[in-house]
Amino acid sequence: MIDGFFGDEDALLFEISLITSKGLELLVDGLLDTGFSYYLAIDKQDLDGLGWQLLREQTMLTKR
């Protein structure tokens, strides 16, 4: 079961864990996108902060 909550503009958010390249677990709020395409949309600054390697870049839009 996943517990979520509604944020600004009624976006459905839920808490997920991201693991840094050094094994540190960070809890963040994730946005549920019903048009999910098997990708995790993440800002480049967050990608760098997590120490993750970019495998492929794809421009994506969130439906409003």
C-alpha cells in the first residue's frame, strides 16, 4: 500500500526513497504521473547531488 497526499493544484504526491551513489537514503515527495513512461523525471542538480550517472536524457512534460 502507498500512502499519498494532495499537494498544490491537487497533484497526488507520495514519499519515496532515493539512494545516493554513496548509499545514503533520502526521503522525497514524488508526483504520481498517470502517463508514466518508465522514466524517473529528475532535475539535473538533483541528479548531480545524488551522485547518479545520466544514462539517457528525454524531454518530458507534466500534464496540468
